[in-house]
Amino acid sequence: MLCVGKKSYFAAAVCIITVTSMLAVSYLRLQRLSHQPKVIQEGRRCRGKIANSTITALKGNKTFIISPYFDDRESKVTRLIGIVHHKDVKQLYCWFCCQPNGKIYVSKAKIDVHSDRFGFPYGAADIVCLEPENCDPTHVSIHQSPHGNIDHLPRFEIKNRKAETFSVDFTVCISAMFGNYNNVLQFIQSMEMYKILGVQKVVIYKNNCSHLMEKVLKFYIEEGTVEIIPWPINSHLRVSSKWHFMQDGTHIGYYGQITALNDCIYRNMERSKFVVLNDADEIILPLKHLNWKTMMKSLQEQHPGTSVFLFENHIFPETVSSHMFNISSWNTVPGVNILQHVYREPDRKDVINPRKMIVDPRKVIQTSVHSVLHAYGNSANVPMDVALIYHCREALQRDLPRESLIRDTTLWRYNSSLIMNVNKVLSQTMLQAQT
């Protein structure tokens, strides 16, 4: 009897599992079908004003569009990088206008709010829509309804439609420059160090900076090194300069940094072999190699199948100075002279140092600040004896005596080239004459 009972329970369990699996498959199939593009109009010309702002607010539904990107890594989709209210935005639709046949397709969007929202009501989001199979749309509009008139909606150009050959090896993404940024000397030093290490392009999401800093940016733009992405996020949302929600009525943290980083990855996906995610006061310093190209070649050989390389952040307090490299012509330029700061804080007990990244942008789906959220391939922590992040800023361990700090002069390996290059920039921007 007991044996029969066990068989009956087993048969019932198998039956339940089978039915559940069938229902799950049916549900997923229906979900897939509900997101398939549908023709709603024919014989129309594509109308609607083309959006040309970095951040475009959609009317009345707490959604902000940064830019759409073609993404065929899994299926043929348009992936829009945006910002949404995590509770209030439940439904959006992509309107694709296909020329020359004049058909307008509507595709229900999957809204994926990134998990690293840090308590703020608004967060970075991927708005993903399946594209029509027999059309390669060049523009897309977003609406909260599958019905209406496309003429009144802003149209966004879909980037990355055509695969390109890499124009650069390394692109640095800096997000976001805000707070009337005026750390001019350290910024120039960082830029020149990036170039020495092998960077060809630096993309800066600029909210605001000082007049003097504008002058320096203009120099680097004309040189071809810097690309500025205007980032007027505080025109749309109440922003915080903190990374964690402080119950202060703000909408989004750190000037929307995470959204900008994700946009920067997709923006450079087809044109840069690697994308470097760090701040303007951070430099990934190789210890075993002279530049990033040889370092990354070695790391990729050691870590096949790895698409994300994480480097440990170390603080070099700007309050502790060396008497070396006190260059008088730099003293009139506002900002920190990193060559004088070669003492780093020791590791804190039971505290993990944050990391910044060099990534293969074609393998990243979503990123946060200190790690990727979704990617193809593995992540690898780079040992400190291979490279570390030189981060010159205010001290974290303020009470440490000088003798507890670690003298680390790795930066001085580059001092000759760095001094010469910085002097050239100061001379060409006439900043050495500033008083």
C-alpha cells in the first residue's frame, strides 16, 4: 500500500510539473507574440520632429530618452537608453516608420530598469523593442499607447545600424562633469596620462564647468581627443550629487551617472576596441607594462573569454604632498598637481576597494559604476601587482598619520613625458599666464 501511495504521489508530481511547464511555455510564447511588431498604418510618409537633444522628455509619462541603438546580438531589436520612474512607467511602445513602403509598425517595449538604482525613484533603463523583420528602420518614436498619430511624436535616429571598423583602441568615458568643475591642472594631467597610456578618445558627459575649464575642453575638442555630450539632466529632474538616496526629494543620483555610462558604452560599441569607465581624477596605472595596449593584450591572453576587467581603486590623498615636482609655472593654474601626491592609503580592514573597468563594449548589455550588471563573457579582477587605479582626491582615512601611508611612485615613471605634454597644453591655452 505504501509503495502504491508513493507511485501515486510521483505520478501526480510529474503531472503537475508537466502542466506547469506547458503553461509557462505558452505564457512565454504569448508574451513573445505580444511584443511582435504590428502594422497599424500604410502609405504614410515619416513625419515628426527629429530629436536633437541628448535628453528628451516624453510628454506626461516620466520617461526620458537618451538615444536608441540597433542591437542584433540576440535578436533584431532597437535598444533605447533612457531614464524612467521605476514604479510609474509600466507600458511603452516603439513606433517604427519603414520607407519606402510607408508602413508604420508598432512594437510593445520591454522596460528593463537597471537594478542599481540606489533607492532613487528614477533610474537608468533599457527600453527594448523587436524590429520589423522586413525593414531596417532608421528612426523610432516612443509612445505610451499603440494607437494615435505618429506625426506629433519626436523621432530618434537609431545609431549603430551599420557595423564599422574600429577607429580607436581605447575610449575613456567620463560621467558626469558637474558642480562648476574647475580642477583644471589635474584634468590636463589626467588627459595627458591617458594619451601616454594609449587613449585616442575621451567622451565627457558635461553638465557644467568653469569658464577656464571650457577653454581647456575647447583645446582638446579641436585637437580631436575630446567629444562633449551635453548633459542637462537638472533641466528635467532634481539631481543629487550623492550616489545613494538621502530622502531629500531628489529624483536621481550623481547626475544620472549610470545612464551616461551605459549610453557611452553603446555610443562607442562599433568604433572603439575597448571602453574605459572611470572618473577624471582616476588613472589606471599599469605596473608590469608601459601602456594599456600591451597590458590588455597580456590580460586577454591570461583570461580568454573575459570581456570585463576590473581594477582596484586606491586613494592618494591630495592633502599629503611630496616636495618633488613643485613646478612654479603650474602654481597659477587651479587644481591639484598629481605628481606631488605619491602616498596612498593602506587597505581598510574588512572593506573591499571599489573597482573601475576596461570593457569590450560589444559584450556589455548593462553596466553600473563599479561592475557590469549583464554581459556576455566573464569578468576578471586585475591583481594590484599588474595595475591599480591612481585616485588623487580628498582622504578617506583622514586620521591616518603620514607614516601609515604607503609611498608609491609608479606615476613618476611617466614624469618626463607628462611634464612636457602638460606644459605644451598650458602654453597653447595660455593658462600659464593666468593669475
